Amino acid sequence: MEKMKMHSMDIVNDNVQKIGNMFPECITEIIGDDGTVKKVVDFSILNQLFDYNTINNPSTGGQRKDTNLHGQTNQRQGLL
């Protein structure tokens, strides 16, 4: 019988990898506090890719209807 792994999954790195698979130009590398190279999302580039379709864009009206439901934030975090 195999022993179970008793550590938390690294969700942040998994999400960075998923974004990198979809938008490789948004991934950059930095040197972390511990001296290792880490891949991170460059949100300024990601925002440029979606600039026309974002809510804050004045050319699209910049309006949205807030339809938050209880627990929606937790569900949204699980999507990436």
C-alpha cells in the first residue's frame, strides 16, 4: 500500500502554469527571495491582451451588473 502525500498542493504554481499554457507571452521569470528562479504572471501584459474586453475599458461602456452569489468567489478561485 502506498503512503499518502501529506503536503498541500502548490495551487499558485499550477495556476501560473495554466495561464502560461494559454498565454505564454504573459509569463516572465524573477529571482525569488531564496535565490531560485520563479515563473510569474506579468499582469500588465495579460491586461493588454484583454484590454478591449475588460470592464474598465471606457470604449465598451465600462459597466457591469453585479450578480455575486454566496460562495461564488470560492468557485472562481477553483477555475484556474
